[in-house]
Amino acid sequence: MLARYATVRQYGSQEIVIKKSRFIGHAKPVESDEEAVAFIEELKKKYWDATHNCSAYMVGERDQFQKALDDGEPSGTAGKPILEVIKNRGLKNVVVVVTRYFGGIMLGAGGLVRAYTDGAVAGLDAAEPIVKVLHREVIVDVDYTWYGKLENELRGRGFRVGEVSFTDRVLVRCLPEAGEAERFQAWITDVTQGQAILSLGSEQYFIEGE
């Protein structure tokens, strides 16, 4: 799994008007090639009366699934510019559709490229670009006498903490960044003078800064 990657938070859409043509940019996070295709088909049905629904997507840890569709516009003037916006922003697991309602004024090849580029940017901005960071759960098992110190140290260092369970001992589910998990365990061992029992849990992504 990637240590971190840029994507978008949620579905978003935004409309712009260029020489009387309406361009509606839509963007959404997706986890698979199939999900991206389904989203494109969904919007083509929703905006069935549009002149064009051009799209592109980039999916996979190594960007192994990517496609650009012109949907009737001159080859290379719509899907490719949309895909280039995704690439230039360094985004992964994203699908973008730009819906066009023709306004009666021809834009020419260069004008179309600029318009679909701007439409893609509008959609991605509406979907809120974010960075996801991989974290590894470290389960800290301590006696009650160590819990107060541990809690203060974790808070002071600003570490992400999940569920805390209180039984005959205290289980604290900590979530350091995956690349820091080994160093984190060594630090916990030092803080608790070797009294903590440590085990590793699952990996999961969190949004950077939240």
C-alpha cells in the first residue's frame, strides 16, 4: 500500500460557461476501474440531453487503470486534456466527467482543449483535493498505573489515538503513520520502561491534517 497519495474527498461538480457553451465538471473518488466506468455511465444517463459527456480516470497504486474518452468531440480535444489535469495534479483513484451543452459558437481544437481542461479543474476543485496517509495500528496494553503518563505523552506528541478499552488492563489503539510504526513502538517501550505489551493491528488511511 502507498504511504500517501493525493485524491479527492467526495463527489463534486461545478459549472462554467465558455462562449455560451455550458461545461459541467464532475469528479469523484473511486477504488476500481469498474467503479469509474459505472460513474461515467451514470452521468451519461443523467445528462442524456447533453451534447457530450467526456471523461477520464486514473485508478490503482501504479496508475495501472487509466482511460480518456472524447465522446464525439474531435480526437484528443476532450478526454486527453481531462486526463492530463488528473496527472498534473498527481491524483490517484479519481474519475472526472465534463458535460457539455453546446452554445452555438465553435471553439476550435485549441479552444476545446482549454475548455475541457478548465471543466476538469472546476470539477476537481469542487470535489476537494486531499492527501491520504497510511497509518498502522499499534495496540498498547498497559497496567492502569502507566495509563496517565502514556495518555499525556501521546497527547503531547500529537499522535492519533483510536479506541481505548478499560478491563483489568488498559488497551490503547494508537495510529502512527505506517512508516513510523517501528520507531513508535520503540518510543512507547521507552516511555513505559518496557512495561507495555505491544502488538500490531490493521493498516488504514486517514486524511492528512484531520
